Amino acid sequence: MTWTNLNGGGLSTLQFYGLGQHPTTAARIHGGLQDNGEAYTATGSSWTMTEGGDGGFSATDWTNGEIAYEEYVFGGISRSSTGGAGSWACIQNFGGCSGCGGCDPDNQTSFIAPIALDANNPSILYTGSKYVYSDTSAPSASTWSAISPDLVGTTYDTILNIHSASNNGVSGTLWVTTSNGKVWVTADNANNWTDTTKSPLPNNPVLPNRSATWAATHPADGRKAIVVFSGWNGSGSQPGHVFRTLDGGATWTDVSGALPDEPVFTVAVDPNRPNDVYVGTEYGVYVNNAGWSGSTWTKINSGQLPNVHVHQLEFSRANGKLRAATHGRGIWELTVTCPTYVPPTLATPTMSGCGVALSWTPSGSTGTTYNVYRAAGNCPASGYAPVATGLTGTTYLDSTVSGGLTYGYKVTTAESTGSCESAASGCQTITVPTSCPCTQAPTFGGAASVTAPFSATCTLVVNWNAASQVCGTSAPLYNVYRSTSSGFIPAAANRIATCVPGSSFSDSGGLVSGTTYYYVVRAEDSSGAGSGPCRGGIEEGNAIRKSGSPQGSLVPVNFSDGAEGTPQMTMGAPLWSQSSTRAHTGSKSYFGDGNPLSACAALTTPLLVPSSTSSLTFYSWRDNLENTYDGGIVEITTDGGVSWTKLAITPTYPGTFASDSYSCTNTPQPPANIGFTGSDTAWQGVYTSNLASFAGLSSEIRFNLGTDSGVSSTGWYLDDIQVTNASQPTACTTGPAVVPEVSSIASGLPLLLSKSGNNLLLSYQEIAGAGGYNVYEGALGSWYSHGTSSTNVCGATATPAGARRQTIATPASGNRYYLVTAYTSVEGPSGYSTSGEIPPSASSCPP
């Protein structure tokens, strides 16, 4: 493998941040440069500047190479209709910014922000601040929406990379990395996000506390990801630079191997040889030819590639070559060749028992292995996923199908390593007979949200959207799992409810005020064909976690904080503190330090609920805030900090930011571009903001201070901050604790009866975690007549015999039936009508 210089000869010292490549004409490349704008070549060697200022990341529509994107600083994204040759038009319009003038979206965007096209739909363009934004009509419009919560969790870190997984053509998987080392994933089109940074093993962090710079995935499986980290080992951080997950981030493995201790900035997977994984480091490029199983890396700077910082690696769709955008030595190209294999011919599938028998015939040049892909529905179908890989024969029996469902199949051929995979064969369809077992789990999006009502007893409400099921006849029921650990694994020990109907669950069992709780909700069908804890159905296995913290009842409050004593405001690092230098009243005020450059932090109220007569008042002293460049604004959020609105104040803001100020608080939000910038010689105010339009909404107010990269300032003093006629939640009271619930349904699997003198000996299944059992008796033929039977045995506690329990019952006269239920704090579904299986009269045994 030999590198080729694409910089036109001579000493090339251009500092590329990234590149965009034409999908069919390999020579056409454009890329962003530090301090030298956007560069373009139509020949692969002669470059021209098409845009000035600082360039950034770049991208090209892979279905229409004339649509190209580049950025100025802070996500100032522009679009070209000439493939990057020029004619750039700004499409920045998110996070309170528009116009590509250097405005910092959400006051928290990387100087060189990420941009990425969706791997399966090039009309979708992504970028990020502390939120991920998408423009779903990027080739023609500029309509952006935030599609994630805050993914950084601080007031100063940012999103660095957004990777859209091709995932064998199944849309919806995004991986996001941040400057504070967080790694997030969504697999359902951004409806739910999972922080995969923490290990499932407590107090044993797997990922290092450094910037996570880039992510890449296996082309056929978006759960398989490799994430790379910058920085150096040591300094108390977890060592390692390259980490791999095969299960969507549930577990991580350090695959740095013998890589030198140097920052890693980018990673790319060869789409033709997906086992070949490449990383770009501070000093060049390394390859791992067993990227999804091994950790052996080889440096491949052979040829002419210098020891240089590699900022982006990307394969060309036009010629299959690997391009390296370097920060100091221009663009380089590596030739990586793959044989061209002809797809095999797939025969019509047949049933073999309840399995699908597949066979195929090689057609022309073929590899040494075969891969089988399956999708639900008739051909051509969509969403193909591998069911078998690395097969050396030409037949396969798929025994994982479900009765009554229709499937489409395709087959590919590849090298022995799985690389250089061919195109897929033609699709073949088969429908599995309904006489075969139904084994398909319900389709369910998991928990959607957790809300915290204002309640005297600590309560959280978990919400979800209805699941759909294939197996069974009645609607799915839901099992709820809870933990105080964000990475917990759902299990019997943390299950707090089973067989929950509807679309929500109110949890008040043992919650502690202010503590964060994490929930997973799983759907279970009514098939009885699985091992689900509700009714022995099939329980799907999503791991989507949603969290919330309980809060108490609202009480009227006139919030007032003069910075005396224990602060009620949250003082954002690294700028805010209490100061005795100046005070409007008392001896202290809050002080926002203007000395740190390129900093952003807020002074924030606790949660308050304004009324129709509420107002905010405060006093301000601007102490030599660099006029028009450094300063602050006042904002309010009603969605927990996902978005902030600039408050109008009376008298109005005393200063105006310059158009080229890079302060995080310089936003065009109305009132546009004005704020607390400049200087005062005395306390100013009282400033007032009417909060009537936020009446009844859970709100936080912040005083957001930002500095740019130029001249240091002294700072901003605030005192006597008040919010009148508002309400504030008190601490809630912990309710009675709950224990994980069990289902009674397995108690009769089977229920065995035998005579013991004039009595009956009942033997029934032991249920893990059960706190007790009830044995009910009723008249045979008069079903559910057991509710008030005098011969019921409540709280049966006989010693287990092996894995079964035994209870002696004295039967009433006549023909009788028996029902056994298990319980912890709530009786299982066979005891009464929570699941709709039993008529509404409750059974007589507690609980």
C-alpha cells in the first residue's frame, strides 16, 4: 500500500480539518482549512480557494455530487450547488444563530463543529452544539430541529463528532462523541438516546476521561462501533485510545493494543473490507486487519505520507481509495484494492420442519465464504440483517423464524476474513406456516419519558408508546425495571412491576427526594411461548433508559438571593463565584469572572414555577466587560435546559455586541445582539422582566456570561436577584419501599394434586423472589368463584420440596378447582383483574 500526494507537488503545508468527495468523479474534492477557508480541486492536484476565513468540516451529497456543504466557525454551514467549486449559500439557522457570522449556537458549540450526512438519506444533514441538530431538507432548505437532549452535561463542553451508521440500509442509528469523553447512541431515529460512556461494572470506568474524537461502525451492523480518543495516557485518566463495542455500547473493549501513546483523531472502516479498520493519529495512519476481533495495529505511512496529524480519514465512493485530510501536509490518498465478486444465485427457499432451508449456486468469480441476510416482509423488503456469516458451504437452515411471518432472504460472497463482500443476490420470499411456533418478540420503543409530578410523596411517572405484538391474541403488557445506576442491566432483582397495562406507570415506592432514578420498560406478549415474568410470554429486550428525580409539592415563594450565606443559585464553573468586592446590599454579590478567554458559564436559579403576576428583578454592575465582545444575557428554560429563551428586560440591555464577537452570549435572539457588555461606574437597576407568559411552567432562569478569544475583561456583578409570586417544590417524602414484583403465572406450571388422607396435597412451582403464595379454591364449573371461599389458604408458606412448594388444603364438598398465585408486595395477575384475565372481583387473600 502506497500513499499518493494530492497537493500538486512542492512543499504542501495546508491544515485541513476535513474533506468532502464527489461520489462519481474521484478527482473532485473540497475541504476546510485553518485560516484559509474552503479549498477545491477538480483535478486532484490543482487547488483553489472558494470561500474565505476559517474552513471546517465538509461533506458531499452521495446521490448528487453537485450538492456540497462546508462550514465557517461554530457551525456556520453553507451549501454549494457546484460540488464545492463555489456559489456557497449560508444555511445556518439553529441554536439561536443564523447568517454564518461567527455566532455560537446555544452558546456551546465547538469552534470547528461537526457536520455529517445521514448514511441512508443524504437529504438529512446533522450538526451539533451540546444538542444534535438535523436539517431533513438540506439540499434545498434550512429548517433545523434539535433531535437530542443535552449530550455533554456541562456548560462548556461540546459535541465533536456525529456518525450516521449505514447499518445495512436500516436508518436511525447515530453515534455521538463529545469533548468531555461521552459516547451516546440512538438506534430509533433519535427518539431515545443512551449514554454508553459508563461501564455496567460499578466503579470500574472503561472509557478514558478525555475527548472522544470520532466514531465509526460496521457497514452491516450499527451496534458494532469503534470510538477513538485524543490526549495522552496518564494524568489520572483511563489509558487507551481505541475502544470497540459489539453490542451497541453495553460493553466496551480497549483494542489499542501496542499503538503508541499518541492522540487518535479519526477512524474509518473500509466499506469493501469491513474487517479493515484505519485510525488517524498525531503522527500518521494505522490499520487493524481484524478490527472487530483483534487489537494489532500496523503503521502504514509507507510511500510519502509524513509523520503528521491526521484529522479525517474517509473512503472515496468513486474509486474506493482512502483519503487522509492532514493538519499541516494537505490531502493524501491510499490505494486499497478489492477483487470484484459476482453475487451467488439464491434458490427458492423451502421449509424443513419449522426452519427455512436455503441454498445457492456460485455465479462467476466468487469468494471463499457466504453471508445470509434476512428481512421481514415480501421481497424486495427492507432492513436486511445478517443471520449467518462466514459460511463455507452453499446451504443454510434458518431455525430462528417465527410461525406466520413472511421473510425475504439475500446472500453475498466475500473473502475468508469477511472483507470485499459482493453485492447481494436477488431476493427470495417465504412464509412460515402458522402451525410453527410463534417466537417473534413484540416491537416496542421502550420508555419514552420520565416525569416528576409535584407531589408530597416522592413519585415518578414512566411513560411509553404502545407496543405491537406478533404472537398472542391480547395486547402486550409491560414490565418495569428501576435502578439508581444509569448503566444498570434489567433483571429480576431490579424489576418493580409486572403486567402493567396502558402507557404509563406511577412509581412512588421508596423514592428519595432529589435522587435520580433510571427506568427500563419492556413489553411482553400474551403468547405464553416465552419466559417473560408477567405471564410466561415473549419479553422483548430493549435497553432504553429514561431518568427523573422526584420533587415535592409546590409552595408559594418569593425567591430572593443576595449572595449572602449559602448560595441558592447554581454557580457555573469556571466563571461564577460569590464576591465581597462589591455588594448592592449586604456584604456580597455574585461575580462572573471575565478574565478566562473563550469561556461560557451561567448563574442559574433553582426550579421555579412563575404565576401570572411573577416578575424577575436584579441589580447589575458591568466591570470593564470588553465592550461589544464579552458580556452576558438573561435567559429562561421551561424544558429542563434543552432550549433557552432570551428574556426582555426593563430598562433594556445596556450594550450591543459586535457582529464579530465570539462570546457565547452574542445571539440574534430577540432582543437581537444586545446584552450586558461594556462598563458601569455604579450599580444599575432595578432591572425587571415580566414572567407572566411562563405562568404555570417549571422554569429556571440563568444569567449567562461569555468571553471571546481576544481581550480579558474584569467581570459582571449581580445582586439582589428576586422572582416574586412564584412557587417552588419542596422536598418530597419517601413512600413505602417496594420489592421486585413476581408473576404468579408460573405457579401452576404445573399444579399437581394428590390425596393425603381427607386432605389434598398441592405441589406447585417455586418462584424466585416471591414473598408468599396464596392457594384459592372454587366450585368446578363456576370459574373464578374462589374469591370468598372459606377454604382458601392465604399466605401458604410450606417448605419447598426441591424446586416446588407443597401446601395441604382441606377441600369443600363437591368438585373443586384450585388456583395458586405468587406475590411480593402485590399479587400476581392470576389473583385479580390487573391484566384483564380475571373478572373484576378481587381475591380475598392479601395483599
